[in-house]
Amino acid sequence: MLVSFPIGLWVTALIFNLIALGQDNGSLFAAGFYCVIAGCVGAVLAAVAGTIDFVSVVPPQSSAKNRGLLHGSLNTLVLLLFIYIAYRQGSPAVRPDGLTIGLMVIGVIVLGISGWLGGTLVYRNQIGIDRRYAAAGKLKERTLTGWERPVCNQSELADGQVLLAQVGTDRIVVGRCSEGLFAFSDHCTHRGGPLSDGALVECTVQCPWHGSQFDIRTGRVVAGPAEEKILVHEVEVRKGEVYVKPKSTQKSQPAGKEPKKAA
């Protein structure tokens, strides 16, 4: 929500100054100056929220991480540019010179490019949104101190639901399908999209970014554009608690199904 302030204020500042040039209107020059200052304040506030998203929400080793870094770098460049513009003009009583107006045009153009990258992060990479799908409810998340700790209770997940567990630097997804509980890496092998945000139908999970599909039992690619299988983890249920074992490329075994009674 905060990003609307620097975008709107800086663009408005440029419009005020362009109109003022034609009319030689000192009031519009002053209004443009105040818009530049207010836009800088709004940009700093928006940067705080953006940094939090970049650190805590954007999946590591993903295309969104690189896109977010470029987005943040351009935003920082634009902020510094508009700070310099305000410094160069000095006060609302001063008429900005041609270089100041030119720098403002450059700043708005770079701001547009950065805004497009930000929109891509939201609409394509789905960063910072609350996405829900049928019967899935809100994503469950856990942070574990080690692999020896249980991820969840087997009764927590219904068919088609997933849980994201953070174990150190590893992001592991536990999902339930018709064949039981399975665990797999949250990292899509195509562009690093978060599989925990994808839809789990039967025993196939679909990446929300580009639609790659994987079999959560084996990790194999069901549908592209991904070409490499995802990493699966062995799951064990002890007294109703679900445990995930460290990285393994072996086929995962189902868990969470009641054993059949002997005849």
C-alpha cells in the first residue's frame, strides 16, 4: 500500500513542474518541491516493508530473489536521485533549472521500470499475497530447531493440504494426498517458486509461478516447464507425530495411513 505514495507524489511533482514551466507559476514549482519531499518520506517507509518481504517472504535461490534485488536497487537509486533533486532545488521558492527537470524525468522513467518489476513480483511470483484455494485453507508454517523435532501431528492435514516447515536453511513441505503423508523440497527446480503455495491435487503439486507439476511421492516431473525432479524426504509417524528425515534422493514412503489389520 505504501508504494503508491512515492509513485504518485514523484509523478505529480514532475507534472506540476512541467505545467509550471509553461505558465511560469511559482506556486506549482513550490507544490512540486513539496511533492518531491513527501515522496522521499513515503519511499523510505515503503522500503521498510519491501525489505521485510525480501528477507522473509521471497523464496531463496529463486528468480524472484534476483528480481527483488534489482527492484530494490532501482528504488534506492530513484530515492537518492530525488533526494538530490530536492537538495539541488533548495527550497520551494526556487525555480528548478533544466537539469533538475531532466533528472526528474529520468527518475520517473526508472521508477516506472522498477514499478513494473514490483508488479511482476506480486502478480507473477505472488509475493506478499494471501492466496487460498478450495479446501486448502490458510498455509500452515512451522520453524523447527532440528530434524529430530516433529513437524506436525498427522491429524493436522486433510487431503490436499500442505504445511511448510523451516529446518535451518531448508524449507520442507509436508502434504497429504490419497496415499498418505509425503515430504518434499519447497524449491521448484524451474525458477525456485514456492511449492508450499501451490495446489496439491491427488499426489501432484503445481508450482504457482509457472505451472510445473511434480509427483510428491517420487519427486518426478509430471508437467513442465521444469525438467529436473524435486527432492523428496522420508516421512515417519511416531505416536501420531510426523517426523521428516534429512535430505534424501530416494523415493519417499507414504505415512499417516492406518495399517491394515490382519484377517
